[in-house]
Amino acid sequence: MYRTNTCGELRLTDAGKEVTLAGWVQRSRKMGGMTFVDLRDRYGITQFVFNEADDKGLCDQANKLGRECCVQIKGIVAERQSKNPKMDTGDIEIVAKRLTVLSPSLTPPFTIEENTDGGDDLRMKYRYLDLRRESVRKNLELRHRMTILIRNFLDSKKFIEVETPILIGSTPEGARDFVVPSRMNPGQFYALPQSPQTLKQLLMVAGFDRYFQIAKCFRDEDLRADRQPEFTQIDCEMSFVDQDDVTELFEDMARHLFREIRGVELPKLQQMTWHEAMKRYGSDKPDLRFGMEFVELKDTFADKGDFSVFNKAAYIGGIRVAGCASYSRKQLDELADFVKRPQVGAMGLVYIKYNADGTVKSSIDKFYAPETLAHVKEKMGAKDGDLVLILSGDNANKTRTQLCSLRLEMGDRLGLRDKNVFKCLWVVDFPLFEWSDEEQRLMATHHPFTMPNPDDLPLLDSHPEQVRAKAYDFVCNGIEVGGGSIRIHDTQLQEKMFEVLGFTRERAEAQFGFLMNAFKYGAPPHAGLAFGLDRFVSILAGLDSIRDCIAFPKNNSGRDVMLDAPSFIDDKQLDELQIKLDLKS
């Protein structure tokens, strides 16, 4: 036996026992004729004592130990004279009797501590060392616990877990596919699934009325804090259900997870339409932890002054920032620079300071009479001491999105986005289609299998951009955690959807013929939802990035710096695949 106990379980009640522990040297320190070694494993840290007076050879051996050496130590559990209340094992220490070095270690490139001196790139290159840190390990333990809770919950609701293929056909509608060449079928390619969408719909046709899968998904898209090229979904589908059936069941699952993981009781969640969310918050994933709802001001400024920016604008909107009229010119200039950043894209920022002494100071003083600014104050619900920030533009939703970025920035600056507060909701009634500037055509907002709202079916021919989808997103703290929709199960309606999306009959048949044919054999009404497991874990763990809850993540360029992937392959492999590279310089 390499160990009789772990480094996190011994207590005063174990005093006098002879034990053997194995793990990594966290640190060692020599004090007079004694050497203290902290031994760490996944379960905790235990202090060992080597006494030169008892065994000088053993003590000399301990003095040679470097950080991260993997060792086995045998000794007797004793009460610690100088107890450490910050450690679970802080009441005891182990008087060492034997030391075996199982594996020596080079000096690690960064300290394996809670607060490490390693930067992101360095820690990702040596991720196997970073995973030894307690904070990172706890994230993966939380992820494990969540998946167990999810599986048990769905099993109790009669869901069956079914694995679906990783190598499938390409359906380039939405994000870009990762493609895999087939050696046995020269010139042809598999795609890695962006989700098991069509496959889980086929399972509904097959009669598996409640399916789920903890599924790996792949999307070749630009990365950010909450995106990875490969990610994990809690993927679910149900037959013979309507929208309320789906949202109620998965709201219960979310409530179960929040209760078990964080001890938080979620209330009954509100539902907000996409239109209302955009109008009030400029986002289809609004952060409800704080206010600053948008107030539309176009009518308030109309024909009241000669400020051409407002007079030409299609939309003027503002937010009230309570108690911030004291902001300095420097702070206001910082906000103006923020909204002009390419990531936000606004042309400028207008402010009105309703000072605590009743005076008003604004960047548009010379264009509007005091009565107009007083009217704005009333419309905004502002009080003396408040700051009003205003954006305008010729595209209402684009300007709302910019104002949303400003709202979130102010929420961050004022400390209003507490990671220990959870505000969740359902966003419903999304547009079925959205315009793609890149494709110069309507695209499916979610995917082409989403059911149109039955009330809007007459608009499919005349005004498809006005058609609402029977779709729903689960949003928490301004993050889209999951989403789904009622699916089309009628072949004729599905063909109509492909027609509106600009698919020829031949293209639709080539890409989705297998699904259309399946629908001809008694497809049940069905619906589904997928939660992003990585995002869900990161929210419950209070993380800023999903990378910290993934064992081996990619960096922002989609590279695995530890494995040095992606990489070039040799000519022999290319020849077998009958592929010739012609790289653009």
C-alpha cells in the first residue's frame, strides 16, 4: 500500500496511529534541528516533522526535498503544539519515521499556490501542474458534482442517456464546422457536431421520448471568455410536450442545482419576451442584478433644440446612474472613450449631471433649454445627485446594444454585479430569422428546425422578419446558460422553412434529406433544450472564464499550448488522405 490515509483526513482522534501518506511536497522549512514538510494531495495538506535529534540521516534526507517531489512518508500522528486553524488537518502533525522519494521534480515554472506567480499562457502550457492548485481542482470537482446531480435528476424524470456520433455530415448553417477528411472516401469530409441537433430529433422519431446526453460539441468561431472551440452541452429532447412543459422541467433542474451547489433557492422565474428585453436592456440576455433600465428619449428631445446628432437619430436612449453626478470630467471622458471602442462602436456619449445642489451640468447645455433638461430628469426618474448617460444612433437595436455595453460597464464600476447574487429568467418569443450581412440573406436565429409561432404563420411569405419563434433561453446574470425550442415535425412546414432560408430543394435534400424522410414516418411533436455545462459551472463557481472549469482548455487563438495543437501533419498522412496544401501567404 502506497498510503493508508489521504493528506486531508487525519484528525486529533487519530493521535498515536502509525500512518503512511503519499503526495507532493508543497513546501519545506528548516527550524533549528527540525525540518517541517507540508505534503499535499487532492484531499488536503498534512504537516510532517523530521527531528534531527531522533534520526539525523532521515532529517538530512528531508532537507534535500524540493517543491513538487512526489514522496511517501510513514510516521506517527501527534497533536500539533502550534495549531493552524486555517487547515483542516491543523490540529495534528506526523512525526516522520521513513521517507521514500517516489519521483523527484524539477523546479516548477510557477508556484503551486492559491495565488500563483504564473501567467495564463505559462499555466496553460503546464496545465498538469496548474491542476494541482486547490482553486483549479475545486472547479473540476464542482463540475463532476454537477454532472452527477444532472444525471440523477434527469434519470428520475425518465430521461435516457444516448450517445450520438462525433463524425457526422457537414450542415453549414450557423457557426463554421470543424471538418475531418476521410481516408477511405477520398475528397470527402466528416464534420464534428456543433450540437447533436438532428440526431436527437431522430431519437424522438425513434420513440425515445426523453433523451439527454452530456455531449461534446465543436464550433469553429472566434473565441472569448465564455467560448471554446470544443465545449460541453447538457443536451436534452422530449416528445409530446409544449413550451411550458420544457421550461418548467428544466427550471426545476436549475433550481435543484442552485440549491445543492450554492444553497440558493431560486424563485419562480419570470418570462420576458425578446422584444421587451431589447427595449429595456438592449440585450437578449439581460443582467437583472441591477437596474439602469433604458428610457427612450427621442420624443423628449424632438423639436426642442438644434443638436443635429439627436435630430437625425432614429433612437435616443438613456440610463440613470444613481448618485454619480459627482463624476469628474476625467471619469466622463473615460466613459466616452469606452463607448467609442471598436467593440462597442458608438460615435459619442452625452451626459447630464443633476447635481446634489440642484444645478444641472450637461454636454448639451448650449443646445437645449433648462426646461428640456428638466423634462429629461422627470422622464428618467432622476433625482438630485444622479447622472444620466445617453446614446443615440440611426439603428435602434444597434444603439441599444451599445447602451447595454455602457450599462454593464457602469454595473462593473459600481460593484453591482455580485457573483454571489443570482438573477435568472426565461427570454422567449425570439425572432425566427435574422439578417446576415455576410450572407446577404435571412438566417435562422437559432437553427432551421425551430417552430414558428402558429399565430405568425401567415407572415412567412409576406414578412418573414416579423415571425416569432417558439424558442426560449435560460439566462442567469447576463449570461445565456441554455436555450431551446419547439421543433418543426411537419414535413411541409420544414420545407417551407428551407424555402424562406433560400435553400434549393436539391440543397435541402442533400443536407437534411435523412431528417425529412424520417418525418414521413410518424414524427411526434417534440422540443428540446441544451444547457452549456461549462458556462453553468463557471457561474456557480463564480468564475470570469469557462477556461478555469475545463481540464485542458484552448487559448484565445484556439491553440492547446500544452500539446502544441493544432500542428502540421507530415506529407505521408496528406498523401494517404489525397490532400495537397495550397496555403495563402
